[in-house]
Amino acid sequence: MVGPFYDNLPHAGAIAQVVLHSALDALLLFAVWRKSGSVSLAAAAFVLITTAPYDLALSATLWNPSLASAVVKGATALVLLGWPERSLVGVGVVAGLAWVSLHFHVPAVFCVASLLAALVVIPLRDRAYRSAGLRTGVIGGVILFLQLPYLAHRLMSGPGEEAGGAAVSGSLAQVLFGGAPLRLGDSAAGLAQAVEKIQADPWQGAWLGWALAVCTVIVLVRYRRDPTLLAVTVLPLVVSVAGYALWVGTFDEYYYLPQMTAAVLTMLLGITALAGPYRHYVGIAALVLAVAIVPARVRRAATIHKMPDYGLLVEGSKKILNRGVSVRAISADFLPPGVDPEYLYTVLGGRLDRNGEWVARIGDDGLVFYDQTTPR
């Protein structure tokens, strides 16, 4: 719908993402407020999660990890608001949201497993096995329904395994059959490094991983009678460490974007639990600090995974299109290797005439020069 207003460039697709992100972030803000009873704590969590520099930068260049993270926020919010305890419809909605995040990005699987556990933990604790069975049936039905398109695709495409599945199954086989060691230490370090990279940047935050570990223990003790809260805070972190211990590849930071909601909530809940009767003031202090570092975080986000040449390429492509000259090819020497200088021109509606006599050359100042060549 908004594509024509943005020349059908990638900015158009980002509009829907911004709307979805904003709605789910607002829902999480409300849910944490209701659950904790502290608007300052909820607002601090909201600011810290939504202004993480790496998340801001990655969402502008790679849609699926960030979108998976956003949907995990939404499912977490509904769990905190008690939707699964109200009806089986609430169970189905949360299960559906959680599973959709897995469709966006497979590394969200550990958060998904924790969210699904949150749906059945209360009846299991209360030994209400019939209720637990009904909820499990609803979860299974929702997952089966959401997998139908994929099953149909696999049936039509024939036997074979996709690359992502091959990587995961190959990693599991190596560890389970002794080909590679169990990497609990490396996995814990990978989570700590991701938290530091995503949440502490642009400052050095080597201490943040240890602080998260301490807060995890505090939250486990303080909220031991609230298994639902633990399932959306501590459990995703623990399951991630256990799950990635079976992984033989590298621990890229963007794998952990969905876990940042759990990490931030665990940190804030742990710190406020230590504060005791002064937790309200600690919440206010956390909010003030979170807001104070926003400008530095935004500036840092502007330097991560950016391609400043993109604007020049858009400007030059528009100039070529508006001039109406039939060009044979487009070159732009300032672009990094592997970038196609002609792609944006075709997205904007231009057509290349491979038998034409003009080659357009976009300069590093956005100006366009035309070189005449011999027609083919």
C-alpha cells in the first residue's frame, strides 16, 4: 500500500515493520507495568530494549531477526498479562505468536520453547493434568495449522533437506555422537558477549554478563513462586545456554536478539529485588539512566552495518531515470565489491537497453556522467 509513495524501494517494507514493532513494544510496556506495578521500571525496560544500538541498526538492514524479536516481545507481553490463564483462545494466540517468530528466524527457537512452557507451567504446578492436556492439544493444533504451508511446500518440492535444517541436524549429530564436545562454557560466553554487544554498546560492558548471571540467581529465588514470570525471563536464557551448547558453529550476536527482552527484564527485576523497599527509587533511577544514554545509542546505531553509498546510488538512479536517456549500463566506482549499481535503477522503473550507446556513471558526489560507447 505504501510502496508507490517510496518509489517501491525497501523503505516501503520497513513501514509495516515499524508499525508492528511499535505496537508490540507498547504492549510489552503495558504488560510489564501491570505485572510489576511500577511504571518507571516498565518504561526503563521499554527504553533499554527498544533503543539497543545493534537492534536498531540490524532492523534497518536485515528484517527477519529483528521481526522475530518483536513477535517474541508480543508473546511475552501476553503471557505477563495472563492471557493463557483466561481461556484456551489466549493459549492459542500466544502459541501462534511464538511459533510465527520461529518462522521469521530459527534462532528464536529457545525463546519459543520457553514461551510454550509458560503456557502449561501453571496447570502442571497445580497438578491440573486435564487442563495441561487441553492446553497442550491447543498448542499442537496451532503449530500444525501454521506448518501446513511448509508441509505442502515440502510435498510439492520433493525429498531433500534444506540448508538450515542440515546445519542444525549436522551440529546435533556431531555433539551427540562424540564428534564435537558439549560447549556449555562457550555457549554461556556467547550469550554474555551478545548481551554486552547489544545492550552495552557503545561502552565496554564485559561486566554485564556476570551481572546478568547474578541477577538470574536473584530472580530465581525472589520469584520462585511465579513460574510464569520465570518462564519468560530466566528460562529463555537458561534454555539458550543449554541449546547452543549443542552448536558447533559461531555464536553471532544477532542470534540472541529475541533473548534481549528476557535479559533486560531479568536484570531489572534482579536489581529492584535487591533494593527491597527502595525499589521504586531504583526503578526511577533506571529510567533516568536509560533515557540519558539514548542519544549515544542512537548515534552508535547510525554507524553499524550502514552503507552510506546507498543514498548516492538512489539519487543517481533517479537522475538517470528523470533525464530519460536510454542507457546501456550503469557504473558506480565508489560502491563496495559485489554491489549491483543497476539494481535500484530497475526497481525505480528504469529499463536498460543493452544495445544502447550510453553508459551512465554515477560519481561519489551523486552527479551522473554519460559516456558514449559503440552500440553492440
